[in-house]
Amino acid sequence: MTRNFKGWLMAVIFGLPIFLLAFIGFLYFGNCGFNNDCSQAGLAPILHTPIPTIYPATLPVQSRINAESGQGKCVVSAQVLLSAWVNDGYPETDQFSFTDNRGASCQATFKELKIVFSEANLWYQGALACVSCHNADVANASANLDLSSYPGIIAGSRRTADSSTGNDILGGGDWEASLLNDMLFIKQEMPLGRTQGSVDEGGPVVLVGQQK
């Protein structure tokens, strides 16, 4: 009994490594042949999925603001437009003069200037129009200010009633001293929701007026 156990034990000890080597050799030579690059292998060919042509990414073409696209209108920043209007005495119907971004001498009216207050997504993408918060409902309007009409702008902010006047936001015709300039361009607190860098230093560029 003891001799049989020793015999089996020796067979296992010496036979197991031989079996493992034979098994590994069978797997390698049976699949790759007798060379190192498996060129003689009898495996099924590898099918590669073709990669479609990748077209180069391109940025959307930015629309160019020019005299033709704007039907001869002037290209001007909100800051230049508003400052010219205020310093010219903020006329309601008469034209006021300014120099646009291309150096052209231009004229516009308050009616055209109102786009700065009345159009959404103008100051930055997603921006509400100024008149959404500053409107004729003075009691509930932000800062009790109405930017939707000429009389409302002239009446100023912090008004107690529709018929009352409040704080002059136009600096008495001095743009540098005006609250409008202070809030929009100096403190840059308006429009609401603006973040650092979301609005150009001179505000949005608009197409208004005509060249002289």
C-alpha cells in the first residue's frame, strides 16, 4: 500500500509539469504553427470593421454685418448709440448723429434706438429684453422704471405712480453722469443674468440708422 501511494505521488509530481508543458505546446503549435508570427495559423481571418471617412470639423460661418445685409444701415455698439443719443439731448423724434463702428457718419432716431431695450437675446444668448422687467406697469416694474416708451424713460426710475417722475437715468443729457451708463457699462449690473465676459465691453452691436 505504501509503495503504491509513493508511486502515484511520484507520478503526479513528475507527470503534472510534463502534462502542463504538453498542453501549452498543443495550444500554441496547434493554433500558430511552428513560427513566432502565427502566419501558419489555421485561424479564421480577422474581419476589420471599416472606419468611415471622418470629415474635418468646421465652425459655423459667422454672418457678416455689412451695408448690404443691413440695407445700408449703420453698424454700431449699444454704448456708442446710447451715448450719442443722450449727449445730443435725447430727442424723441428728431435724428441724432453718431459715428458707427466703421467710421461712417450716421443718423438715427429714438424709435430705432429702442431695439437696445426691446429685443430679447440681444445683450447675450438667453437674455430677456430690458422691457420684460422695466415696463409700463411701474408699480411692479424692476426699479419702478419703464423702458418701453420715451415718456417712461424720461420719467426715470423709482417712481411712486404712473403719473409721477423719479430719478433721472439720463444724467440730464450727460452720458458719463447717467445712471443708464453706470448700470450697463460701468458697474455692468444690467441686463440681469449677465456673467463675466458674456457681454462685449461696448454692449451688443446693432444695425440702425442711415449713413449721412
